[in-house]
Amino acid sequence: MNNLSITVIVCAYNEQVTLPGILEELTNSYYIDEIIVINDGSTDNTGKVLENFLHEPKVKVIEFPYNRGKGYAMSVGIVEAHGDILVFVDADLVNFKERYIVQLIQPLLKEEADMVIGQPTESIFNKLFNPLKPLSGERAVLRKDIIHIVDKIMNTGYGVETIINLYYRANNKKIKIVHLWGLKHLIKFDKYSTNRAAYSYFHEALQISRHVIKNYFLILIIIRNMIGRILWRIQGLLWY
């Protein structure tokens, strides 16, 4: 597609239920050149699920002996990838279809965006007013752009999407959000007990907050850029 190769990166931690359907769809896709799956220290049967896909020429499986966190897994996937376009797909999606890959990469090919974030529409939030849209794990980027911040996101854990967003905005990169109609992203309450899910969300929020504070300078750059754009517009109006 447009002579750019495409690598899909899937980071999985205890996703034996949903992962097979996602990989079936990905391996059958005409558009995808490479699929990298990182088994991030899973303790369920995720490893056995992946054994069924080792014969696929497009699939490369990377096994971690213990859980390293989402940021680390994504960073390894970025480094190992050969594609010009990298598409990140969560391993806990329901009703995943090939068309979502096309939706994510089209704005890059048309140079409408530097990063495309896909919002699964089947969630507890309103489809149009979901406050968590920027945190979606479904996204597409150019490898040449994101490779430069691998060391910045490697140890961010669940804060990885937030930090990627901040770096892209601080560098005036164009970000586009698309709706992935019919796609469901399982929430932790769908997968775990109430207490475990609540603790996991609390832990996730702490990781995001800690890394936002650590990277406060990015927020300052974004604010500076916003003020600069406002002043430029005011100056333009005054000239007229």
C-alpha cells in the first residue's frame, strides 16, 4: 500500500481468550507485512496460543520471562520492527477486523496526520465524548518518527500512550482520532474480579500521573506552542 511496509505490534499479557481472534485476522490481512507479538510474561495460556501462529511467515513472537510493562514491550516492538508504518493493536479486543488497520493507516498515507489514534466505539462512554480517546492503544505512526523516543517511553508502563501523545504534541505533530465502529475494548472489570480490576486501574492511574509529572517540561512546551500560535493569529489580525 503506497509502497510503505506495515508492521503490526501486539503486546499481550494474559490475553489467551481474545488474542487468537486478533491474530487470525492479522495473519489473513493482505496489507500487513510483519506481525510482532510480545508475550509480556503472561502466566495463563497466552504462550500456548502463540505456538499456533509460529508457522506463519509474517509472525515474530518475542517472549519475556516476566512482566516488563506495556511501555517496555512496545519499545522492544518498535526496535524490532522493519515496517515503515507501525500499527499498535491491543490484545484484549473483541470483534477485531482488518478494516480497522486500513482506517488507522489511511490518514498517514494521505499525509493528513503523523499519528492516528483509533477509538473503539463499543465502550461505556459516549462514542463522541469519550474522555479517554487519546489513551487508546490502537494507533498508527511512522517508525522514523517514534524510533527517536524509544528510550523515553521504555519505562513508562501504562503511561506509554500519554507520554507518546505529549511528545507528539510538543513537536507539533498532527494527531488524528478515528472511530473504529463495532470494535470493543474489554475493560478490566470484564476480565478480573471487582477488587483486582479496581486495584489495576488505581495502579495504572498512578503510573500515568507519575510519568506526566516527570515529563512536565513537555506540557510547558505545548503551552508555549499554543501561546505562540495565539499571538501569531492576533498579530495577523492586527495587520489587517
